[in-house]
Amino acid sequence: MSSYSTKIDEKWQKKWDETELYKFDTDNVEQKLYCLEMFSYPSGSNLHAGHWYNYGLTDSWARFKKLKGHEVFQPMGFDAFGLPAENYAIKTGIHPKDSTMNNIDTMEKQLKAMGAMFDWDYSVVTCDPKYYRWTQWLFLKLYENDLAFRKNAQVNWCPQCNTVLANEQVIEGFCERCENEVTKKKLTQWFFKITKYAEELLEGHKDIDWPEKTKAMQKNWIGKSIGSEITFKIVDKDINFTAFTTRPDTLFGVTYAVLAPENPLVDEITTKEYREQMDSYIEETKKRSEIERQASNDEKTGVFTGSFAINPINGEKIPVWVADYVLYSYGTGAVMAVPGHDERDFQFATKYELPIKRVIESSDDDSLPFTGEGKLVNSDEFDGLSWQDGKKAIIDKLNQSKLGKNKVQYKLRDWLVSRQRYWGAPIPIIYCDDCGVVPVPEKDLPVELPYDVDFSPDGISPLKKHEDFINTHCPKCGKEAKRETDTLDTFVDSSWYFLRYPDNENTEKPFDKEWIDKMLPVDKYVGGPEHACMHLLYARFIFKALRDMGYVSSSEPFKSLIHQGIILGPDGNKMSKSKGNVISPDSYIEEYGSDVFRLYLMFGFAYTEGGPWDENGIKPIKRFVDRIERIILTYLQNSSDSDDKQMGKEEKELNYLRHNTIKSVDNDTDKFQFNTSIARMMELLNGLFKYMETDKSKNLKLVREILEDFVIILAPHAPHFAEEMWEKLGMEYSVFNQQFPKYDERALVMDTQELAVQINGKVRGKIEVESGSSNEEIEKTALSNDKISANLEGKTVRKVIVIKGRIVNIVAS
Ligand code: ANZ
Ligand code: ZN
């Protein structure tokens, strides 16, 4: 049994604290390495295995970088605004501020007990007015630069949470938070113009080292589509509409057009005859989510408007329909329907007996709809062109009459940031009857959240009922005016927190440009993949917007990103309170100490994959730790019987193992491949035992060197225990002030030869021996080889012939 326990954790945590070992040295900023973990939401429950996996292991990576000579900046803070605290307040009457601050207190203690290198002097708490003052500042800057605006729009509304949601927070039609079905509401809301950066957000991917899958998710979400807009005139009316299409080459195949039910034109062009039918259809479609409407197997429905439009390429009259498979939120909310070459249009045309025309030829497929590539047919002068050339030629022609042009379309929508909830940063806007929308002057920030609010859940935001908060004076004319009562989405708080960490005490500005240019970008960002299309996209957008306003100089906030996997319960399911399969680290840490727990998480899982919890894995790790201590004690007790010059075969082998281990740990830990790092260290430990257990006199100088190296490379992975072992070896505090050992290439060149081994004339395996080995040594190696001995089972070896440099021949019967 080793001496390692939570006592040792406490001893070293105290010492690290007292000696300010992890204090970021601002004078050494040239060497900075910014290691950032997605900050946590201060929920009431204890840190779970997942927190440990994310924060503990990333801390090991950061410690490794410290040993490699970097000035590591590893801050931690809290994403402290948000719905759960407010919902909790409604249920219990405990104010969100009180419960949140309480939780932060507990979590901070637990995070400290983890023994991570967090420099708490640089912490941020987003619900602190010292922080959200600058979140409000950010809003004002975006507003000044036309990147924050208000519009009346159809928005996602969660009836359970009583608030609007961003598109990103609606998961397949359901609220991301409470999992209730999301409905639609027409409301005036605040948006950030992320769409302005759509192209750059795509382009920037090439400059960042991120998982390809995450980039692909963002790319999909941004949804760039290269196509054209084509204008159709309504017959006998002075009305036009434009349709976005990716297939202008099929224009001759258009047999009808479709407007989305929400398109305001519907009202203008629906004739008396169809009015009643149309109104009831539109009512019907309101009940359906966009997801349902887009489903390919969904039965297509629609109503004729009674009006016709002119196909601009050939003057043909086509009927205009309304159907909910066309979305108002995409493109122009209108579609030119080509049932011959589009699946949805085909289904619709079949149902309503609309004509279906072939305009793209296929050499081997004459069924419709045909969605592949081919040459144009039934398209007058364009016949015979490839579809690519056809696209261009048709748009060129329409361009002359201004009825068609190229258009790039994105699926990305502007970011809806206002929330009708209390526990968020108030939007710093004032409404004046005379002056209209007036931003709060910067000097009046923060607009503080009042504490004394009424939480009764009546669908009205607590701020709306707070007279003192609402009533104010217009900053422009001084007349009585009213405050905006919506608060900002918490994703606004987290869209810039990494900029505040390095300059968190600044009272003049959100951050100092010169300083922040030195500290950013973040070198390594670690967090869950579920943030791909929300936080990670928002933060990139805000960073670019700040760059364009002159507040930062670079373009991408997170140079390199890695996602941790998920630790599942022993039943293989995601841990959740309701399933009762949550693994709490506390009892394990109590029993084994935090480093054993940390090492287990490292060794038991591939970091980016995670997997189900298996507590059987802990004991072997505990033994590993015990054995490390034992080898050190064995060495210390042996120090007399030594031949420090000796560098024979055993010493060379051990030295090879040492340098090979250093090389592997260096390489693997850098890539978050902790499991293989630990496996290599276990091998080195075995090698040390093997060497120490031989009877002959040993080179203890070499053993000591190796033990020192061993403790240093172990240190990032088991920080408290390594510190203790470092002390046991009589070394000066702290192991974290050491340099990660360099491996010696020369020690890695082993002079070996490969020999084939035959049994009765048949090659049965290969062995590796050192050049210069004696015949006896070669014979011994051959016979103890696993494959060979398996082959020899039940047989008696009659003779062994060694032909040096070539072959070993075994005769057996
Ligand atoms: C004619 C056509 C012919 C089309 C053809 C496709 C194939 P992406 O790639 O997603 O951008 N479309 C346009 N706006 C729409 C809306 N608001 N709701 C539903 N569908 C809409 O898709 C672009 C295509 O989706 C457009 O090209 C249009 O149909 C349809 F053989 O126009 B296409
Ligand atoms: Zn005014």
C-alpha cells in the first residue's frame, strides 16, 4: 500500500496555493499558452464524473504544457445567468441570485479540490454586474454598428418556459431546455446580424485546427447554396414575386409556382373564389412545425390561389398555388415548381394533377422525377447544353431583362437574442415617445437587474411588473420613458467571456486591446460537441464583429478545439438523475485520492470518445500508483549496492525503454491520448521492476535518472502524487518547475536483428535479438517466444541449430 491519499492532495494544494505556483506571469506573456475549458453552469448538484473528465484531464494537458516551458493561462468561471435558476425560483421562492451565488461557492470549492491549475484571480461570473456591464456594452456596440436590430418576426415560442427561443435552441421542434413542443408567435424581438458574417464563418474554417465533424456541422448549419433568383409576373396584376432556385436550367420545366402560406402576397393574389378555402388552409398550416412541413414523406397539401404567373423564359402561363412544403423563412418564400426533376414538386403535381414535363435528358433513366445530371431538352434554343452550361445561359438571358440573377443563399438566420425572462442581462435600451428607440449611454451602464421582483408564474416577465425598473427618463430629451424589459440570451454572455478572463478587473473597458492581442487567440479550447452550432458559432461571429469594430486584431478566437467524449453510466446510458445512474466521484476520491480517480479517467477511456463507466478499472490504477511508490522505496533502500559505470545489455534495454516512454508520453499527452501515455508509463515501471529484481549489481545512477524522469512525466497525470514522490526522491519543490525530459534519439537506436525461426524446416515465427548475442542467448529467445513455444507444445526439442544473422532451426518430435 502506498502512502497516497486525500491527505496528500490537501498537503500539495495548500503548498501550491501558498507558493502561488500557478500564478500567470504577465511578464512572460511571449510564452503564453491559453488553455480554455467551456465554463460551467452553476447548477445545484455536485461535480460529476463528466466535469472531472472535462476539467481534470484538460488540466493534465495544461500541466504538460507547463512542463514543456509554456506560460500557461488556464482560467475558470461561471456561466451564471439562465433559465434553470429562474425556474427554480418559481418553484421554491429562492431568489436566482442567492441560489446561483450559493452554487458557485460550492462548485468553486469542488473545483479547487480537483487540484487543477486554475488561476482564480482571473475568474468571471456572468451574472455579476461587473461582468454584464460589458455584455451590455457589447450590445450597444453592435447596435451602433447595425449589427443589433429589432424586427417583428415569426419566432419560436416555448409555452412552458414562457419565452422565445433562438432557432439553435429548438431541437427537432422541441425546446432544448424543457423538451416541450415549441410553437410560433409573431413578436418584435432583438436580433444580432450573424448572417452578415455567413461567408466568413465558412471561410475561416480553413485557418483553424478543429474536428472536421464540427466544421461540417457549422457548414451545414450555415447552409450555403449557390443558385439564382428568378422573377415571375402575376397575370393581369402589377405584382411580381421572386423564386430562389438552385436549378435555373430546369426553367422550361416549371409547370406551376408555390408561395409559402405566410407569404404576404398570398392575400393579394388569392381570388374571391378560393378565399375561404385559402383562409382555412392557412389556419391549418399554423399548427405544423417546419420540421413536419419539410419531411419528405409528409403528404403534400395546398390550395390554388386562382391567379397565374408568367414564366419569364417562354411567356407560359402557370398557376400559382400555396403549399406548406414551401417555407417562408428560406430563400424568398416562393418556389418555381419543376415536378419533372424535383421530388417534392413531383408528389404535389401528382396529387393535384398538374402537368409534369421533362427538360433534362438522361441516357439510362427515363422515369420521372429525374434529379440527376444531363443535357437540356424541350428547352428551345438551350437544347443540347449540359445542365451546368444551361444554368449559365438561361440566367444570362434573363439578366438582360432583369428577371434573373445569380444569388447565394444561406440557411443561417439572424440570432434572436431577446428573452422574456428575468435572470439575464437587461438589454440596455430605452423607449421614448418622442425619440423612439434610445440606447442607454455607456456611462450609465450597467443597467442593473433589480433584486426585489415577483416570481409568480403568470406568463409576464418579472421585469415587466417592476415599476421602478421600467420607468426612467429619456437620455436624449429627458422626458419620462420606459426601459426595455427583455433580457439577453445567455449565449450572449458566453460569446465573449474568453476575452474578459485575461483582463477581468478592468473597470475602464471590457478589455485592453493591446493586452488581449497578446493573450488571444485561445490556443486550446475544450468542450462538448453539442455547442457546434450555438456557442462556437456565436463566439466566432462576435469575435469577427469586434475585429471589424477595432477591438481585437485577429479573426478566429479558438485556434484549436477538441471535444471530450461522454462518460456514460455503468448501464451504458447517458448519466441522468432521473435514471439514477449518475457516477459521483466523491466516494472514489475519498477512498483512493483524486489522482487515482484522474488516472482512471485517463486510462479507462479514449478522451474524445468516452464510454460506459466500469469501476473495475480503478483497482489496477490504484496498484499502478502503489507500485510507483514501491519502486522508489526499493531504490532508496538499495543505494549502496551500485556499479554506476555499468552499461551492459540490461542497462541499454532499460535506457531504451526510458527514452521510448518519454517520447511516447510527450507525443500522446500532447494529443490528449492519455490512455496510451499511461500504458507506456506502466511498461517503463515494469522494466524498472525487472531490472531492480535481478541479483547482480545494478547501475543505480541510471535508475535514479530514470526515476526522476518518470516522476516528471507522470506529474501532469497525477499531480499531487508526483509532487509527493518528487519530495521522496529528495528533490527540490516543485516538480512543476522542471522541464519535461528530452528523449535521446541515440538511445532509441537499438542494434537488433531479426531472425526467422523454423521448426522442422517450416518457418513458424520471428525473433528479435541484439546483434552480437551469443548462440545460447539466441536459442533462449527463440524457445521462449510465445508463438514458437505454442508450436512446440507436446513435442520434445531434439536439437537447435543457430545460423547467425539468418535463421534458427529447431528439430523437435
Ligand atoms: C426549382 C428546382 C428544380 C429546384 C429542381 C430543385 C430541383 P437548397 O439546396 O436547400 O438551397 N426552395 C427554394 N426556396 C424554398 C423554400 N422557401 N421552401 C422550400 N423549398 C424551397 O434548395 C433550393 C431548392 O429548394 C430550390 O431549387 C427550390 O426548388 C427549393 F429540379 O427550384 B428548386
Ligand atoms: Zn426622448
